Amino acid sequence: MSVYVKEETYSSHEKQQLQFKRLKETITNAYQHVPFYTDAFREANITPDDIHSLDDINKLPFTQKNHFRENYPFGLTAVPMKNIVRLHGSSGTSGKPTIVAYTNTDIANWNDIVARAIYMGGGRPEDIVHNAYGYGLFTGGLGLHGGAEKLGCTTVPVSGGNTPRQITLIQDFQPRVICSTPSYLMNIGESMQKMGIDPRSTSLQYAILGAEPWSEEMRQSIEAMFNIKAMDIYGLSEIIGPGVAMECADCQNGLHIADDHFYPEIIDPDSLEPLPEGEEGELVFTSLTKEALPILRYRTGDISSITNETCACGRTTTRMSRIKGRIDDMLIIRGVNVFPSEIERYILQLKELECHYQILLTRKGTLDHAELQVEVCKDFYQSLPERDLNQHTARQLKEKIKSTLKLEALVNMDVQLKEPETLPRSEGKAKRIIDNRYVAVNTPLST
């Protein structure tokens, strides 16, 4: 096994010693230099001296997204502005972004963390990396860019959008690694096929995909389309950006957390109590090395589980499961909780369907109503008499989808079949939910 840094194979004792040392440093920094944390510690009636082991982390206060907004823009920073070299923000589409700050040391650490992730995902110093994540306040583009350069790769900062140009550069530059959202990579692949290009014929061998929840079935579709290995990368701006965790190309069995920089927990989102290893709940992170913006017990809103079992690749870092969804993205349909990624998982098991779908939410009287709009594949569509989606075979498929969702996900949902290539294609994060429940005019709120 080849690893990027020795910390990936630390023994449990070595790892915990390093984590606790860095935790104490982070707590002291936050307590002494961030008024929000000073007040939170006083309210909890604790000081940094009350933290004697990693088990005491549950004494610390939680941090939530609203705290960023309440302290906008720089109220959570622990260093003077003269020491801050970069600002990033969340990619949310409404309200002010959550602002995060970086010192030179923070940027250097972030580059190392992402370089480790790219290496884990199959990238090597001599590779060309095609980076189709968006550049700007969003951390994805510059985060992957810095890590690729740190690793020694030739980095193509193409950003998102302009799909024909993406395809031209892939053909001309012959990259071995591509970085993007999974939905946008599918868009690139479909566009290649329309142009008469076989996506399997490109130079691409590894894809580093993230910034949106995606299912194992989506991975299989991408890998089959391009004949590549597709790995999941995880991060969020409040913690640092991409690179917090990464799947290894060797096993593709959970994401390795850079737990020498980020301490993970899983809690019950209702009781806020810690959950045992392997149990599913809300993912919480405490930064261990950040200078400009130390963060304690940040509630990510992401649903996952963690394990400390050594991976078959030999790495001993804590692993987290693929993100099932976000707490605020969870749909409650007639009393049943379901995440869009679960619906994706089941529809991609049906060969008659493409991976493109949206869930339309409306109100019928006092009740929420959900409709799944999903594209049929070209072969199925062309097999229908007069290409009629109201024909008997198509009606049978709708019933099959509805029964599959009822049996597997326990949800009753109306289904509307769409012709191939009629739903919007992603050039960044896919918009899976169109929420029209509380809109008086025809102006949907997309999430």
C-alpha cells in the first residue's frame, strides 16, 4: 500500500495522542480569541482546563450554520484581518453566505489535505487533472486546484459549464483525473455521446466527485459510461472545503476522514447525544488545526455513520459512510421520511430509466404532495408505439416505479415519465427538489 502521509496509518494510540494535543490547542485558540466561543463556554460553565481527554469533547458547545449568519461576516475569526489571506463562502442560493477565513498556514494545510485525497483517489504527481468544479466563493474549484498543484499534477482550471469546451479540453489535454459533481460528469458523458464520442475512449481513469449526495447506483452508471473508477470526496466550507474525507481507489468502501485535522462524531439530531460506532446519525466535526476560524462541534446536517475499523487498503483513519442526505433535504411524504438519494438509488435499478429526475413538491389542501418526474431511456422510448408515454407499456412502467418506491422506500409518490433529454442538466450541483408548496405565484424555490 502507498500512502501520502504517515498519519494515514497511525496506531489508535498515536492518533488519539495527536488529536488530543491539537484539540487542546484549538479549544484554547477559540476560547481566547473568538467572543462567540468565550460566551458559549461561560454559558456551559466550562473552560479549556475542563477538557482532560477526547471523551470530554461532548462537554463542548455545538456550532451551527445560524451562528455563522449571526456573526457575519468576520465575527467567528480568531486572528486579525492582516493574517487572513483568503475568504470563501457557502454555495447557498438565498441569503448571505456563511463566510470562512484562511491564514497562510490554513491554506497550506488545506492543500496538503486535498493532495492526500487526490492521491488516495488514484491521482499521481505526473497526472493532468481536469478540474470542473466551480471557482469563486465556492470552495470546490480552488480547493481541488490547490491540492492538485501541491501533489505535483498539471492542473486544468476549466471550472463548471460550457460543456463543449470541457469535452474539447479532455480530448486535447488527455487528463487522467477529472474532478466535478457526479451529475455534471453524467452531463459531460451524455454530451459526448451526442457528439459521436465514446466516453470510454477518453484518457480518463479516475473521477473525484462530490458536492452533492449521490448513490452507489449513480457511481455504477458513471463507471460504466466512462470505464473509470469514481470516488466520493466530502467537505464543506464551514470546516475547510473539499478534502475532509475521501474514498480510496483501492476499496471504495467508505470515505477516509483526515482525522488528524478533523475530529468526527455522530450524534442523534434530536437528543444531541453521541451515537455508537456504526449507527447512523448527524455528522459533527471539530477542527484540529485551523488558525483563522477554529470550529467546535459543527453540526453539518449530513446523515452518515463512522467506523474505526482498519480499511482493507491498510489505512487506519476513521471512515464515514457515503452521505445519505441532509436533515433539511429530508422529505416527509405522508408521514414517511425519505431522502432524494434513496429515491435515486431505486429508480436507477430500473433499466428503463435514466439517472435524471426531479421531485416536485406542491400542496393539495392541507397536505404536501410529491411527484417524481423521471426520464425514460432512449431505447425504451423508441420502443413505444408512436413514442406515446400514455401508452399501455409506459403506464405499466409508472406502476412499476410506484410499487418499487412503495416496497423499498415505503413512500407513495405520483410518477410522471418524461421524454429523454427533457429534464434540466446540471453544470454544477443538481437541483433535485422543486418546492412549490409555499409559493403564491409560479416562482419555484429550488433546493
